[in-house]
Amino acid sequence: RLFGTPQSDLLAGIAYGGFAIAVLTVVVYGFRFMLLVNRVAVIGVTVLMVLGVIAFAGDFDAGYPGIFTPEADRATRDLFWPTLVGAALISMSNPVSYGAFLGDWSRYIPAETPRHRLMLAAFASQVATLAPFVFGLATTAIVAAKAPEFVDPARPSFVGGLVAIAPTWYLAPLIGISLIGGMSVATATLYGTGLDFSSVFPILSRVQATLLIGGFAVALLFVGRFVLDLLSSITTFATLIVVCTTPWMVMMLIGYFVRRGWYLPEHLQVFNKGQRGGIYWFKRGVNWRALGAWIPSAVISLLMVNIPGQFVGPWSGWFDGVDASLPAALLLSFVLYSALLFVFPEPRHAFGPEGARLVPTSDRPATPITVEPPDSLLARLGVGATADPETPPDTTTA
């Protein structure tokens, strides 16, 4: 729109490639640079969205009824609850998807930081992420009213419609939101993934692991965008991630509660150091109580997913078309893991000096920490190699 050029795959490919190079550069350069980018992103996107409220306020209609036809109205009424629950799942996929990354950032927080501040910051930031969904909902209604060609179900384009209806003065801020917001999300997730991958395979440095994962992600992006047309599957994939991650998060919260927030970070790192044993080693390094709750919770919840045209589980018809996968994941994991903690109590030494809260414990002794034999698979993978200097030691208790 700025330069009068037609939309084309070549132009899109150049944009994707430039963005990918920028993200990889920031992440490879290191944590401090990435932190600066994210700090700028939070402030910048907030300001730009406030400008967006001003830009679109005159066109917003809170009572917009949609593109009305008798058939569409009847279908909308029939599918009200399935659509509402599906939209809620999409919105929840954003905060839930960050659950697995919070542990990566806790290593940079001083151990003396009060726990209530950590929890309040995490909770408040996730609530704040719902604001962009409200912005998107409002502008989608405006796009549908002023540029209905962009909401064609065959190939909808929210971004194209938003660019088409935006005032000329707001085009630059709109580009800023796209670039800065995208950089914030992409750098945080790629950095965390590279860090995790280098922990599992320490033969790779953080930079090597990040470049490997980043290169694979960029290749997948181009194939999905220009070869296989997988964009419509992104929402489905996000929903499946939520369904599989939610039971894990529920069990982590239960574990935090029954352990009174007490952990030994060095005992959580024995695998990365090429060691075995410690208070969290349980049965040959596996906590079967947790796996016994997580696997059935995730599998049963996946069977209840109902995303028409994308992923419909065989048990999705139990609730008249409503996707009950997320409530099932929450409830099943809570019930199963809580029950297993009572039926098969965890050892007393895993709960710290004040003991367990509300659950029984066993007297099974802890496994001494020992070094893996040199010919073990872990050693061959490079586990126990010198830690990357980019990664500071774990100093937090939670």
C-alpha cells in the first residue's frame, strides 16, 4: 500500500527472509541484546496499540451483527457454544504456550526475590496478553464491515484487511507492531528452545543449538507458507499444544503446592551434568506418578478436540459439538496426579525441611548422585560438557 506494489509470493518471501535473519541475529548475539529488544517491544507495542484505538475508534461498532443472511444467522446460533469455546481455546493458547518457558527465565532472577512478586508478575503479564486479542476482535469487526472481501472463508486475510482499512498515518505504527511484536515473541521462544536443546545435547553450544533449531524453523516456515499452504493448520497446532501442555502445568502447580515451593536446583540438573541420582531421581530417573497422570490426560483430551475441517477427535461429539478438550485436560490431570500422590507417595526427602503439604510420603532413601560411566549414551552425546558461558548458573529456588 505504501509503494503501490502488488502482493506476491516474492515480496512475501523477502519479508519472511529478512525477518528470520533479524531474529537469528538477535538470539545468537545473546541474552542481553534480546532482553533489550523485548523491553523496547513491550513499551513500543503498547504505545502503538493506544494509537490504534484512536485510529479505528470512529469505525468501531460494538453492535456489529456480522455479515447477515438468514442461513448464516441460523448457523451462528446453532454453533454459538462450539464457537465460543473454540475462541477461548485460541485466546488461552497464548498464555499457556508460555508456561514451559517461564522456568528458563527464572535462572536470571535473584534467589532473594520474593515469591509473591514473581507470581504477581507472571500472572499480570499473562492477563495483559489478552489485550491484543481485544484489539484484534474489534478490528476484525471493522474489516468485515468495511472490507468484506478480506473475510472470505476460502482464504481470509485479517492482516490484508487491516492494512486496507487503516488510515494512512497509522500504516507506519502498524508495521511497527508487526515487526516489534513479532521480534519479541520469536526471539524469546527461539532463545529458550536453543537453550533447552543445548541442555539435552551439551555437545552443542547454545549458539550451535540455536542456529540448528532456528534453521529448521525457518525452513518449515517457508515450506508451510509457499509449498504446502499450512497456515490454516496453525490454529489447530496451537490448540493441540495447549491440550498437551495444560496437564503438565497443572501437575507442576500441584507439585509446587505440596512441596511448599521448596526445590534443590542442583539436584534438578544432574542429567545435564552427566550424573545420576539425587532427590528427584525417583525410579531410574523417571517420576512414574507424573507420567501416569500426564499421558492419559493428554491422550483423552486430544480425543475430545473438535476443530471442524482440521482436527476432530473420535470423542468430540459427546458435548454437542463443544470442544471439551481443555476442561478435560484440567480436570483429569488434577484428579489423576492428586490420586497417584496418595496411592503411591513420593519419598520424604523430595519435600524439604518442612515436609509435604496435605499428601503422604514414603521412607524410600534418596539415590546418591554419581557420575555416568564414560561409555554411557549420555557421555557419547556430550552430556557433562562445560556449560556455555552465556548461561548463568541456576540461583533461584523456584
